[in-house]
Amino acid sequence: MELGLATFADVAPGASPARVAQRLHELLEEIELADRLGLEVFGVGEHHRRDYSVSAPVVALAAAAARTSKIRLTSAVTVLSSADPVSVFEEFATLDLLSDGRAEIMAGRGSFTESFPLFGYELDDYDELFSEKLELLLALRDSESVSWSGRHRAALHDAAVYPRPLQQPLPVWIAVGGTPGSVARAGMLGLPLMIAIIGGAPARFAPLVELYREAARRAGADPSRPAVGINSHMYIAESAQRAADEFFGPYSQMMNRIGRERGWPPMSRAQFDAGCGPDGHLLVGTPEQVAEKILAHHELFDHDRFLGHISVGVLPHEQALRATELFATEVAPTVRKALSSGENGKAHAREARA
């Protein structure tokens, strides 16, 4: 299983341009550290709000590409519904060339709505926009010359799109928050799926993973190709109490700020602590506890990639770096060793049955 990190590079609402610039430099330090310590993936989200510093992930990832050598660089996510697929493909193809073949697109419909009026789209077309633009993005990925027409973008007639990426094909993941229709669509298209678990019991997402795999099977997808990823909020410290105490403030402030917009009740410490429990969605605790929870989730999902979202809210940079270090040097080796042993055991069992 690939292990990595994701972030939205949060800032305090109303942060000055100087503070946003500082946060972007901190983001590059976080990606550099993840690369140096051997993590496989780093994702950067797209938002068009005052409480996040990245509206153009590919620009931040290109800066990271110049300072890293091995880690895969992905959006988390690209809000494809309000983007132009031609621009998205050209930008990520350029990133792929700059990074020597380490770029990925994680396409999603977006959990916020600011980008729709900003770029001139109607929220009533929310799902149709994504479906249509995904179709075009995949056509651009599969052929240098594309003829295409749709309802929400000017048609293309034998249009040649360059540059072409090193990776053939350029990886495109579908990112979802738990909508069955989106999950099934990813499976039918044979595209890898990333599920963000930001609330509720993780076990309730297991049927979605099975739905995805069943949709892929029925569509005749290569069974070795469609991958599943899980993205969870995560924080690690030397003690469980310290991890919870340090993470609760930034996490609850972020959740309560969004909650006020959406009509959610304020988060209590008791609710947060329940989320940190064995059956909760938060991976917060010691390295041993977080590793145990990742492995428990692997039993549920048999997933191929895990992304931990450490920098939630305005988390101090030093704490994010320390949690990254603990994840890479203590959690990751434990998870890799356990999964390697489990896979070897399954292989021996298959041989014995044969």
C-alpha cells in the first residue's frame, strides 16, 4: 500500500499576503520532508476561499517538483466541474515532464461551491458539468488529437493538445466523499478511486468500495488496474493525550467554521474524542495507535493507497513536520511490515490450496 499525505494548506481567514506566502513556503518544506523520508505520495487541494492558501495546486506542485526526487505529486482535488479540461491536461502534462513522470490528477466535484460562480457555472449543473468534463479530460489523455462536443464547453475538431506527458496514460483518480453514483461511475470507467472519510464510522464506507469494485467488474475493467485510496484526517504525537490536545484546537476551529456555513452544530471535545476512538474516523494518537488503525481500515477496504491529512486548520508548522516525521519513520515501517507479512501469508495459503 502506498502511504502519503494531503493538505489544503490552511490559513487563518483574512491572513495577510505575507502570511499566505509563508504558508506556501511551509507547504514546500512539508513536501520536501515527506519525499526525503520515503513517503510515496503528496496531494494538494484546490480551494477558492480565504481560509486556504492554494487555488492552483499544479503551481504549488510544480514548485515541489523542483525540490523533490521521488514522491508522486497529485492534486487533492482538482475541481474539474468548474475547470477547463484542456487547461487541466496541459498543466498536469507539464508537471509530469518537470517531475520526470510523477504527476497525477485527482478529479472531484468539489466540496465547496465558490468556484462555480467564480468561473461562470451554474450549481444546478453540478453533476452534469463533472461528467461532461471528465469525458473530455479522458479523451485528451488518450489521444493527441481530439474531436469532442458537449453542452458546457465549445466543441473541439481534430484539436491537438500539447505537451504530452511522460506517463502513458497520465494517472487520473476520481475523488469522492461517499456518493454512490460517483463511486459507481469511477468503477465503470476503470479509474482509481479515492474516498475521503471526514466523519462517521469508516465501516460504513466498506459497501461503497464493494460497489466500486463490482461496477468495475461488470464494466470489464482490468482487475489489476482499479485502485482504491482512503484519505483521513490524521495527527501523531509521542502520547495519545498530547496528540489529541494539539490537534483538537485547529481541527475543531476548522470544522466549526465550515459548520456555521452549513448549519452544523459546534463540535464538542467529547465528539472529537469519540472520533479518535477505535471505531472513529480520526487517526489521532501515538504512532502505534495510528498504525493499528490504518491496518484495521485495510482489513475493511483492502485499499492500495492511504493519504493522511495532517495540516488541518491552522496547525503550527513545527507540529506538522513532527507528525510527518513520526508517520514516515514509525507508522509507515510498521504498516509496510504488517502488510508484507499478510500478503506473504496469503500467497503461501494459495500455494498450499493449489
